[in-house]
Amino acid sequence: MATNRSLPTESRKPFFLILTFLLLSLLAIFFLTTETPSRFSSSYFFSSAGFGSSNSTLPSHFQLPRPSPPNTKTSAVSYTGNEVPNPDKIGGENGVNGDGNEITDDYGFRWEICRREKGSEVVDNIPCLDNMKAIKNLKSRRRMEHRERHCPKPSPRCLVPLPLGYKTPVPWPKSRDMIWYDNVPHSKLVEYKKDQNWVVKSDDFLIFPGGGTQFKEGVNSYIQFIEQTLPAIEWGRHTRVVLDVGCGVASFGGYLLDKDVMVLSFAPKDEHEAQIQFALERGIPAVLSVIGTQQLPFPDNAFDLIHCARCRVHWDGDGGKPLIELNRILRPGGHFVWSATPVYRDDSRDRIVWNAMVTLTESICWKEVVKATDVTGIGVVIYQKPTSSLCYEERKGINPPLCIQKSLPTVSWYTPLEGCLPPIHIANFDTQQGWPTSWPERLKIWPSNLFETNREYSEERYNEDTRHWEVLVSGIYMHNLAINWSSIRNVIDMNASFGGFAAVLVKEPLWVMNVVPIHGPDSLPVIFNRGLIGIYHDWCESFNTYPRTYDLMHSSFLFGNLKKRCDLVDVVAEMDRIVRPGGWVLIQDTIEMIEKLSPILHSLHWDTSIHHDMFLVGKKGFWRPS
């Protein structure tokens, strides 16, 4: 802004002074009303086109490595949920100008409530898991094909209704132990597991006492028993990233959060009604998945420990492929904790299962480290994956065989299960340093052991990405976008890169599901190596989660590539399905892309605002079409 000045009253050169003042005023007006890319150049910020960054384009308060206090002038343009802007007129006569005038033109899109399909509840609709037409036409269900993804084409362009009586979720950490019944109105597990303390209905709430089929003395006692049985597990230091197979209501993962362990719980959408929905409503990391005919959507050598407590998986079925799949995603030297009746009972059926497990684990070179029984009679066996391929070469037999190395790496997305063992390269396990480094040190260490020969990734780019997110989150996200972070527990980063966004938030009372899009660079191994969790996904399809399960969805320059393959309206409809009422989206993108996305959100009656011509913030309300 130009400042007011006292013009000279002297008669000397009044013409030149007036002319100078007018020119300066015109320049100031031009600068303030013109979109100037150099003010917040997107070349600095990460996009899927590359991991590079440029510091020179940042404003003075946004310089690395140490940011100054954030600029209090957000230059935000706001909309409320009552007007619907026209994307073709944004910035025009009836659009938004630099003064923040509201757009009132009708977007012209009519939303409808999704129709109920036989065999599924519309309030819990998951398009790729509830495609009853595709499931009905399956030739076989023997290998859990009906629990796998079968996405409808085209994607459904409809909205999931709210359950009757839906309320703002109970906040964390109280939500770990109790949630509103009306938000997840399913009572089958209450009755089915009433003697095992999984979940209890009490007035308007569902209460989670921390019990389970194998947790007779409570889940905390069970967790302590595992560490006492094998102290090398060292929860929260040596063991940070855990996969819980067939997790029930995810109390195992929920209570390990107290020990700084990040457990990703998974189970299929099956007759154990809404178990993953319970977990996410509680604020516990969880995702719908199944070990069927396809690989799990995780990279090789990802998890420090995998846990199964009566998870009902036939590990020796289909030639042992289910356990061989766990071997793929378990890091070298990692542990598999199995608690099931064949471990501690001696009837004929359990002996058959145990003997089959012994044969299978020996064939894949898993070492039985310890087998123990607690005071309640519940037993566990803990196996360890080898740290080199030497054992594979010294086996008596050749089954399962070693996998043939592919010339190009592939992500695990609709990939058939393999019955072979990936070789363990020395790059995957550094015998001198140990791999991975203990938590929390591993969060900021560049995993050179993962990418010794991959020039697409480098320590310099990794460190630049880390510094970028530290500045952006602390300088803009947390204080400058009017987001109520105290209400946020479950977060999705839609294109997570190296996981820098999640790494900065690790001390906040929330957790982040780091999604790596399958058509971009495969950085998911880095994310797991840092001690964070994530998953592969294609945002042109629905995500494997129930409706209303996340408080915030974040993306950074995702939509430019996405729009080349799918309709942005379908992607926004999926985001609306996932986000809870009262939840948020935070989208960093070009102003052109923001002007395409904002009207779609507005047609859904979201409140939206644009900040710095680069950040679109949307807040979902309780509106549904009549």
C-alpha cells in the first residue's frame, strides 16, 4: 500500500513531484491487483513432476531454514455454503476479485443420494467393495475374491446419506474408549463378542473395554506379555511400524499408541460387522483389506512386526501364498507374532495346523525365536525373518522358489499373489548400522540402504523436502488457514511424497495415512523406513475406507496429473464420502486448478476459502440432498 505523504508546498518542480507520485501509485495498484507468480511460486513446492525445490522464489517470511512468524495477511477469499459459484466466471464479472466478492452464480450440478443395493447398506457404502453386480458374477469365492476390490465403471456420482442421529464424533483421546452408537449403529459385534469384551453398548455409546478373544486379561497385559517373552521387540524403539492382521476393533493398535508404536490395523468388510469402521471412529489407524488373490497394497520390507491374534487366515492355504505375502512385506530381521489355538492346544485339528505351519515357516527360513503361554493359557509364537538370502540357498528343497528379479520395479496394486521369495539384498539390511534405525531417530535419517542405485531419489532432495514441510506446516498450515487443528485426529495425505507432511505432525495428537499414488514416483518405502504408515492407491477409484472416517484430507499439486485420467467431480465426490461432517480438505495447487475444484466443493455446500492464490481450504457441513 502506498503511504500518505505531505507534498511540498514550495513552487519548485511541483509538476515532477506530482508526476512521480502518480507513477508510483499506478505501479502499486498494478502489483496488488495482478496475479504475480513470483510471490508464491509453485516451483518451490513439491509436485509429482519432481522432488526439486527452489528457495529463491519464497517471500522473505518464508525463507529456509528458519521461518519468521507467518504473515498475518492471508489474502483469503471466502465462500459460505449457501451460494454456488460458477467455475466459468471465477475472476470475471460475477466471480471473485481481489476484494473477495462472493460468487452467486449457480454451478448447475444436481447431487443425489446413493441408492441402496441388495446386500449392502447405503450409509456405509464403499463403491469398490460393495459392487454387488460384480461380486454376484464372480466365478469363485474360495480365495476371498468377494472381499477384494471390484470398482464400478463409471464411478458412482452420488452422495452417501448420514446415519439417523449422527453427531460430531467424540474427540481423541476419549474416543479410543467410547464412541457415539448413532455414528456407527451396528450391534452385531456387541452380541456376537459379548463374552470377550470387544465392545459393549451403554446408553448412547459404544464402549471398548480393551478386551479381545486373545486378551483375557486385557490388551495391555497381552502387549506386555509379548515384550516380556521377547525383549528384543522393544515397543516404540526397535519396533515402530506394525501390521495387525484381522484386527477386530483394533484395540491392539489403539493401546500400542501409548508406547509410540504406529499400528496399521486391517480386516475385510465381512460378517464381523463394521470392525474397521469402529476402529476409525475411535481414531485408530485402520484400513479395509484382505489376503485373497492379490498382494496387499504395501511395498516390500515395510513392517517391523506383523501380528495375528486368531485372525482366521489359513497361512498354509494356496501353497502357502498368504504367509509368503507376509514375508514380502516384513522387513529383514522383522518379527511375526502369531497367537492362535494351534500354538497352545493339542487336539488333532490344531496339531495338523501347527505341523503345516512348522513346515511352511522352515521352507521360507523363518526362525522360531520363542514360544510361550501366559497365565490365562493363551500362547504366542514369535518368528523372525532372515537378514540375508544365504538360508534360501542352503535349503534342502527349492520350494518356494526365489522370485525372478524384474527389470523395472512395480507397485503392489491389483498384483496377483506370488508363491516365491524375493531375494534379500545387502542394500536392504546394513549389518553394521542395523536397519532400520531406532525410533525416533529414523524419522529424519535418509535411508541410503533403500536407494543405493536409484538416482531419482537423493539425500539432497529428501532433506529439501523435509525442510520445505517444516516451514510450510509451521508457517502457514498451523496458524494461517483458519483450520481448527484441535478437532483433527484422522488425516489422509493424498500424495505423500517422502512423508514430510506427516513427519512434521508426528508430535500432534493425530495420525496420517500417507497415500502414494500408483502413477507417480514410488516413495512409499521411504515413508515406512521413517517409521510412518502408508498405502498405494489410485484416486480415480474409491479408497478402502468407510464413509465419514477422516477429519482432514490433504494434497499438494495432485490434481493436475489426476485430471488427465479421471473426472475431478468424481474425485471430489469421493472426498466428500470420506470426510466427516465438520471435517476439512486442504489442497495446495495452482490457482487455475483451485478455481476448478472450489465450485465443485461449493455445490456440495462446503464452506471454502482461498489463501495466497495457492491453498484451497474446505469445510464439510451436514448437508445432504433431500
